[in-house]
Amino acid sequence: MEKTAANPDLRGKVIAILGSIAPEIEEAELRDDHPLRQQVDLDSMDWLNFLIGISEQLNVSIPEADYGRLVTLGDLLDYLRTKLG
């Protein structure tokens, strides 16, 4: 039950980090099941900066080997939930 309560908070933090990279995003339009880079038109450098921002701000290690698994916002949130416990 606690995990569910933390989910909106984690999503909000990730969206805030994304907003620092792509300030034009509309949170309400983001879909958890669509490729995130396509939704917000991030190039590879923006994507890398986004993942680095998540690592730094949430104090979580995201190895480069895992980048390919992080396609949708849902993928990213699930991944972070397992890393953050």
C-alpha cells in the first residue's frame, strides 16, 4: 500500500526532471505506455541528460546497459521503483 502512495510522488519527480530538459511538455498529455523520447521529441543528448538528472536528483544508479530498457514513462517508473525499493 505504501508503494502505491509513493507512485504519484515518483512520477511527479520524474516529470519535473523531464521538464527541466524539455520545458514545453504538457504533463497531462504524457502517456505511460508510449515511447517517451517520441512523445517529447528528445534527441539522444537530451535523453542522456534526462537520465543523468534522474540519477543525480533521485540518487539512483542507472547503468548504461539499462538504457535500452527505458523506453516508456511506465518502463522508467517501474525501473526506478525497483531501484529505490
